[in-house]
Amino acid sequence: MKRPFPRRTATALAALSLACALPLAAQEAGGVLMQFTLSQRLQTLTNPDLVPGEEDESSFSSNTNLGFSLSSVTRTDKLTLTLGGSLRHVDAPNADDDVAFGFQSPSAGLSYARIVGTNRLSAGINLAVSDISYLRSVTVADTDSTDPDGGIPDDTVIDIDDEYSTGTRRELGANAEIGFGVGGPVELGLSLNARSIRYSDAGPSYDDSDGYGLRGSWALALPPGVMLSGGLGYSQFKEDGSSTRDTWSLSNTLALQQARGTLSGTLGLSRIEEGTRSTIDVGWSQALPDGALGVNLGVTRAASGDAGLTGGLSWSQDLPNGRVKAALRHGFGANSDDQETRFTNASASLSHQLTPLTAMTLGVSYVRNEVSDSDSTTRQGALNAGVSHDLGQDWGLGAGYRHTVRREDGPDWAASDSLYLSLGRTFSVRY
């Protein structure tokens, strides 16, 4: 059963941490920094449920987003506390989905990092409480990001929720990582992560779940220009009403650095409940004048026994006043419900600095997911445009538009349009 975008919460926490993160210059200076963020966003959205034939339905939301970060930095250590939330009002097509003005979506995170020589240690914990119906509308029409590097990840399944519901989701996550010999001829690493999701007052297809993961990694520098790296991982996923799913994964990559670029070969194995997924992949990457190009092509045998071509292409190019980027990825992976999924992701973006204070972005994206054991296929595409303007004194103004279309197993496409206007400020106090 599908759940609404657990990676979205992680992404939201990462975005808050990024917004409140300590600048590099401040990290070098050390000390304690308090940073506050305040932003107001007004958004109108048509067909928030993305249901064919309901394009006349619309919703309006007002969000005052609040963020706080407290960081303590020394030469070897960094400790950061982040807090966030929103004062929100939502006027939805269905009165039952309205959200009265009040404090919503509280979040908190605590992270620690220590670097001593070539050894590194990091750990973190975060908690987020989210309104499901609002998460849905944000996922359909989130246009605040103007990051030209933003886009579709190369190696993950992008979940597309196919059911609208109300209720609350609480997510608790923790992670820890240790590395030895980082940057040296021999690198060793170990990482652990855990995530727990709980729903209340939600639809019957929203199930509580728990997930855990452990992974060891290594990298060995062979003769000059040759690197052998890999990893061995184990993960466990448990959803209410279902049996525990165990996954073992092993990967090895051999990379040969040449004058014009890097040639690599990868062998990957994943053992899941349905069987074993195996992949052989060959890739090439090289730096271009003011840009980069990467391509890989491989063959994957899915756990179901089906075999198919996999691969990807990524390209970026710096422009005199901006940047253009494109990416394509096709392969097999596990979605948030740990179901084997054949996916195709494509994205392209253009950023341009109109004036020293004003920038614009244009982007298109496409996602196609086919769940192996259910023959369920979902397609979703989006076109977005945004403009941002620096008002000075840490103030920023933004506006944008997004058009989204989606088709599930049926023949009909659903469409949604969104407009937003935002005003925000970030300010800090050091002592």
C-alpha cells in the first residue's frame, strides 16, 4: 500500500537544515550562531486531488513558516539544533479538508559531527509531524525551489501518491555514520539509519511502518588512477498487516581515471523477498568546459526474472548568466513500500540571472513508475517557472507557476495548476 512521500519529510527537514546551516566562513570562525527564518507563502491550487474531471476544484493556502537554528562550532566539532513549524490556513474544495488557522507541522532536529584528521563521525535525529492533505497539495505544486541543481535523483524511485486522504503523519528518524581514512588510499565506513512512521485519523491504505538499515563501505586506491570501491548493506522494513521484509545488497565498482574522463564498471546484487536483483553497469563521466557529462548503460535482471536495459544520462553547462541541466534515468529499485519498481525519471532545468538581484528558473520533469507485483503504472509530468528577487537586508521575494499532469492505470489524465507568492527573511545572531 502506498503512503504519501516519506522522502518528502526528509527533504523538508534537509531544506530547513540547509536554510539554517552555518555558512562556510562562519564555520571557519567557530563560535555559536543563532539563525532565524521567517517566510510568508500564499498559494492557490486547482484540482488538489489530481482526479480526472475535477479541474474546476480549487484550494487556497496561507503559510507563515518559522525556523530556528542554533549551531556551536569548534575546530573539530559541530552541534546543530533546528526547530520549525508553520502558521497555516487552508480553504479546500471539501469543507472537511479545511485547516483552521493555527500552528501546524512542527519539526525538530539535532545533529552532531566530528572530524579528526582523516576520521569522521556524524549522527542525527529528527522528528516531523505533518498534515497528510497538506503534504499532498505541496507535492503537487511545490514551486519554491529555485536551485538549478534540483531535479530527479539518479538512483531512487520517486514515489507518486495515488490516494488523497486527511489525517496526521508522525515521522521519527535517526542516523549515524563513521568513516576512517577519508581521502586516503584506504577508506572504510559504517552507517546506520532508522525510521518510524505513524498515522492517525488517516485512510485505510495509510499503514504504520518501521525501517532499519546498516551498511558498510570501502574504497581502495590501486595503481595511480584506479579505484576499487563497494558496499555491503542490510535493511529491514515492516508495515502493519504485512510480514517483515529483509533486503541484502552488495555492490562493487572499479573506476579508471583517464586524461579525458573516468571509465567505471559496477556489479550490484540485491536479495529481496521476491528473489535476487542483479545489475551490470558501465559508465563514463568527464568534465566539459564549464560543465560536465555522464552516461551509463547496463543490464538488470529483476527479482521477478524479467531482464531489461538500464542506464542514465546527465549533462550540465554553465552559461554566462545561468546554468542549464538535464538528466535521464531508467532502472529498477524499491519504492517507499519496499516494492520492486521499474522507473523512468527525466528532468531539465534552466536558471538565468536577469539582473544582479533577480533570477528566474524554468523546469520540466517526468516520472513513470511500474510496480512489478501489481502491474500498477503511474505517470506524472510537471512544468514549472519561478522568479526570485533579492530585496536586501536579508529579505527575498519569490513567485512561481506549476502545471502538473498525472495518469494512473486508466486512460484519463488529471491536470492541476498552481500559483504562489512568497516573502521571506533570514537573520542571524553570533556570540
